Amino acid sequence: MRATSRRRTEPGRYEIRTQGHLDPRWATWFDGLSLTQDGDGTTVLHGALLDQAALYGVLLKLRDLGLPLLSVTPVTPVTPVEPDRPTAPEAPATDSH
């Protein structure tokens, strides 16, 4: 019997936190993710990755640099909420008698 697994192939947005500061010029090496240095001594990489293989590639690069991985969080894109639109007043009820 052979087990099959479904692989995620759709793009996703991620926030990856590492211990240590990584200069923002490394962003191109990390598939164009944005790099932010936080005051607590961590670096956050965030942005869209094409698929799970791209995510694993980024994680391998962090490992190769010797940066401890603190977290990987999928980020749901924020969709704008439409403002409430005024509704038309209801027509007065008519008596059909």
C-alpha cells in the first residue's frame, strides 16, 4: 500500500523570526522577503513565497548562516472591509383592502 500526500503549491505569506540581526541587504538572497531588525535582537523576514519548497529553501539558508530559528508563522492577508452602506428605506406598507 502506498501513502499519498497532497503538497501545498499555492503561494503563501509568512513571517519568519530568527535570533540575531541580519542586514536588510540580504533580502535578495531570501527570495525578496523584507527584513526587519527588532530591538530585542531578532530579525523578522516577511513576505510572500511561491510554495512550500521556497519556504524550505529560506529555512535552509537561515540554517546555513547559523541563525537560530525562533518561529515560522503563516500570515493571512488582510482583506479590506467594505464600509457599511446605507440601505434604502423600506416602502410603506399598503393596505390592499
